[in-house]
Amino acid sequence: MRIIRDTLFIDPSDRGAAAAIGNFDGVHVGHQSVIDLARAAAKAANAPLGVMTFEPHPRTYFSRDPNPFRLMNAEARAHRLEKLGVEKLYEVPFNEALANLTPREFAQSVITDRLGLKHVVVGADFCFGKGRAGTVADLQAFGEEMGFGVTVAPILTVDAANVSSTAIRQALTDGKPRDAAAMLGHWHRIEGEVIRGDQRGRDLGFPTANMSITGLHPPKFGVYAVKVDVLDGPHAGTYDGAASIGVRPMFNGEVPNCESFLFDFKGDLYGATLSVALVEYLRPELKFDGLDALIAQMDADCDTARKILQDVE
């Protein structure tokens, strides 16, 4: 997959895709249905399959709310889109100039002049242009005028509830990763580079791979059964494990992170990129009377996680 970030000076070979348009935070089953329609349009037009998204997320640009909300960072989103067969990922810079384009200017300048898209696919609730003034009906009218096709994807439901990034965030806040996975179509994953921590886990007999969750919507703090993909380096592969997400109250932590203990693993993961899939919530963060009690609980958590994960692919 080719990632195009400079959409002002685009290579001619990167123009002319059939593209799904949206933020695609989480790349949930609703997003996947939009991409499937774009795939069909690409095949019909003999064009590459594309996705047009925005970086930073428009909500980040407009909001003064400091609370993190993203389900995945740009790198994790790109990895997921690549798995879906996307050939061209247009990460359009969301800035003041883009935010001030009228719906017509967006259709003309971005879709037509810059990217030369042959066909676009959007969700039924898609809005665009300054003040989110443009509707799907406007987009269809601009498409007829400017020469690109438009397909509108219906909103999907799971168990009679609309699938949305907001609903997925709520499931994660509630400690229900399986409910989130039903809407995502895959396990919710925390992806990033392993950073150096205080190495307390190593001293306790549970060496952990530490990752920052800064900028991401925090799942319910506590311990999870996880599947861990090591994406690069000599230890690349998939491992079962248990992860603690939170502030480590036993050690008076303040900044939340994700600490994963990989079962039956020996090696150094510093600097490697991990993708940690949350499978099941085991328990909340606790403060124990002493290290012996903490170690006993960690042993029990690992035993529980092993049982849960033995039947999980």
C-alpha cells in the first residue's frame, strides 16, 4: 500500500483511484462495508482501491477537549487498511485551509483537481466542507457535474444498534472488549513502540513490554487477557499474554500506559513495534498489601488468561 501525505503535489500515478472517504477511526465493520463498496467501484472502473482520510483527525483540530478519543493512531490505521487490500491511502492534511473550503471547493479542489478520483464512497451520514455544510446529496450533485461517481453506503447495525466509533469507545470504557470487537470486526488493538519502563515487572518475575497510550481513548483500567503481535525484529510473531492498562496504583503511577507480559517468551523487545489485542477484561487495577500478594494475583491472572486464550485465534 502506498501512503500519500502530500496531496498538493501528487504524482500522476497516484491519481485516479476509487476511494472510500472518512476518518476510519477503528476501521470498524461500518468502515469496512464502505471500503468493500469502493473495492467494487475500483474493479468496475479498472482503478486502484483508495481510502481518503484526514490527519490529524478533524475532531482533534476543532476540539479544545483535552481528553484523548482516538481508537487507533495513524500507523495502526494504515496497517489495518493495508490488510483490507487498500492500494492508495490519501492522508489529507487537515489544516485551516482545508477546514475553510466550502463543500463545492472541497469537491473541486481535493477530489477532482488534486486526487482526480474516479469514484468516491461515503457513509450515509457523511458531511463535508466548512461547517460540515455539505451533504451526500450535494456530493452526488457535484459528482455529476465534475465527473466522479458517488456511492452512499448504508449505516450498519450490530444487534440492532448502530455501529460507530462512539459506541466502540463506550464498550471499551465499560471493560467490554468483546462487544467492541463485534462492532470492529477484529480485536481492539493498542499499537506502538516498546519503551523503557522502571523494570519493576522484571524484578517481580513478570518482565513486561511497556507502551504509551497517550493520545488514545483509554480502555477501562485493569488487567486483560491479550494476544500480542510483535510486528518487527527477531522476535516477530504472535504470543498469548496478560496486560495491565492504567496508572499502576501499587507504585503510585500517574501516567497511564499498557504493560504486556508475553507468556513463554524470552528476549529483548525494546524498540520493537507491538500490536496488543484486548480479548477479555479480567479485573480492575488494585493496590495490594505487599509484593507477595501482588505476585500471587499476577500468577492467578496469567492462569486465567491462558485458559481464556487457548481457544482464541
